[in-house]
Amino acid sequence: MLETTIDSYSEKMRVAANEGRYNDSLALLEEFRSEVRNKSFSASEILDLLCKPNFTDVGSKYQLAFTAAWYNLSPTYVARLNALLADENASNVHEQVIELLVELGDESSVPALEKAMSYRWDFDEWLSIPKKSLQALNAIGTDRALEIVRMAAQSEIEEIKEEALACLDS
């Protein structure tokens, strides 16, 4: 049922965007959020979508699946989110993944977050992924997570060092 709902909204949003009706696209997104809030899509249904092969290649569908996950947070997503974050080819979803991992606060995410600290892409000149990874590690707060934040505070990369110090000061 969720996949059908996402397919429908994704297509409507695609058409609206292609026709230059960006306000309609935003209204459709808000309508989708309202529908997700009012229906109880199961965590397993959301996880099934997150686990689909080539899931991150399908236009706005993955964005809508992440929206559904936000409205039904579940620890059952953690292993899949960790795998997505560890996959450098899924860079288009890393920010959303990290934000969900912060909310879920599972210590099993520490290795994937540590790996994401090393990501450097041309499209991420402000190092958003490494910085958000630091914030997530700080929020998880285990000894290992905080050790990684402390090591980052010694980084030669000024933006990473500043973010780590800010995390440690919070």
C-alpha cells in the first residue's frame, strides 16, 4: 500500500515539476506528509522499500520513503540505514540517512558514521556529510563514538576540527 501511494505521489510530483508547477509539487509533498501521518504504514513496509534494489536511483521515491520513515521511526531500519551510509554509491541519500540515525541513536551505527567521516565529494564542498556524521556520533555518545569525535578535533581539516570541537563543547 505504501509503495502504491509513493508511486502515485512521485508521478504527480514529476509531472508538476516538468510543467514548471513547483508550488503544486510542494503542495503534493505536504499532502503526502499528511497522508503518511494519518495512515499507519508499518515499519516493515517502509523497510521493504528502503531495501529495494536500486532504491536510491528512483527519482523522488526514496525521498518519500524517507519521509514515511520519519513519521514511523523504528529501530528495524538501523541495519539498512547503516548499509546505505556505508555505500559510497548511495551518496544522494546520506544526509537523510544520518538524520534518521541521529533520531534512532543506535550504537551499531558508529562504524558507518565513522566511515562517512572520510567521504569527500565535489558536490559537498562544505563537508556536510562528515560534519553531520560527527553530530550523530556525538548524539549517540558511546565511548567509541566520542573517541572518534575527539580524534576529529585533532583533524588538519579546519571545518572538521571546528565541528568536532563544537560537538565536544555541547
